[in-house]
Amino acid sequence: MLSEPRSGRLAAWGNALLAGAVSPDEAALAIVGEDAVHRVEGLPGEARPVGLTLALGRLRRLGVTGWRVALPAPGHPLGLSGPPDFNARALEAEEAVVGHGAPYGLVPEVSEAGPVGDVHVEVVWRCLAVREAPPADVPSLGEAERELAEALRDATAVLTRLDVAASGPAADAAREAYRARAEVGREVLAPGYPPRAVRVLELAQRVGLLVDLAYDHGHGGAVSASEMAARGDALRPVERVARRAQVAAYNAYVEERERDQGF
């Protein structure tokens, strides 16, 4: 939850490209990020994998007018609309992007190459058919913001009672890394997104940080099995709410276009 999903970068900068807010090269550079290379496989009309710039342009010509994000988890097909093959691949990857305006979706397959100490990441986005239907369980930005505030309050109360205060050197380092990342990249989303979407995504990332720290940095006072179970019960709905809010923020571009067009 702390790191930005690759599907989020592709959807955000792909939408900025569709809006004419960035150039194709700017969008591709932002999507690749720290990875070595991204390619798209299975693109209609192409027998081999192609680069992002060509792929995004081709999908636009095929009718894609926006990109949505899916962040599914077992039992929670968040952002998916089918068919089963696409849903299964997205669930395995734990993320995907779904085209709006044309029935195409992209699922990342991530691999590492190179010797120890010089490993680089390569991503192949597999282009697949998707069902043109409303995405599963995605809230509005307003709903997401309210849910985040309530979930954060409830989880903090439970974790405080169980003495699961994420503290110590490792937790401090994680928080500092989050603050540094936030300061370096204040543009959490790409150009063209509404301020509320940026605010919701930032809050979702902070809530995700709380969840990560509570899981990763010791048991605190939750030493009994029942207390550890209570911690898990408190964190699972919070993590679910944070994922829903992330998807709502990334999808805000498409939702605003639909509202403007009267859908």
C-alpha cells in the first residue's frame, strides 16, 4: 500500500496523455518510473510486444477514452468487470488497468533480470479483452474520503488499546521514507486530476502506511492469540477501505468525464 501500484501510474499518466496534458514521451517516462523497461503484449494488430508509446497511441485509436484501475484481492474483485480470464490474471497480479470506451485491459507481468547487485525490473503488460460494465465495488471520491476518516479513527482506537503502536527504528525509517517520497513527488497523481482525488489518494497512502507498520513492526502488547486476532480484525477492513479509496482516486478522471457528458 505504501508504494504506488504500476497500474496507478499507467492509468494516471495514460489519462493525462488522453487529456492532452502531457506528451507521449512524458507519459511513458512517468509510467516506467524506476523500472528498466515496459512493453505491451497482445496488442491488436501487433504480433510482438511493443513499447508503451506505440501501445497507448494504438489503444486510443481503438477507442479507449480513459483508464480505470483495479486492485483486486481474494474475495474482493475491486475495480474488475470481467470476463473471468481477465479477472483471474488481474487477481494473480493484484492489479490491472481497464480501458473505458473500448473493451481492452492491461495486466502487468513483472520479472527481474541481471546479476546480484545489478538487478533491473522489466514489465510486460498483457493486453486482454474486458467486459464493458461498471467496475466492482468502487466508491465515489466523497464516499472514499468519509470511509477513510472513519476507518482510521476506529483502527487507531483498537490498535492503541492493544498496544500495537508502530514504533522503533524500523517504523521511524518507514515513516521518514514516506515523508521523503511525498516531498519529492508532491504531484501524487498526473496533471488534470481534481484536487479532491489527490487528497483522497494521499490519505489512502497514509492509512496504508499505518496498516503496513502495524503488521510489520512487532506485536506490541498483542501477545495472546485472541489479541493478535483482534488486531487482524481491526486492520483488514482498514486495508480494504484504503484500497477502495486508491481506486476511487485513480478512477476520478473517468468518473468526471462521465459526469460532464451526462452519463
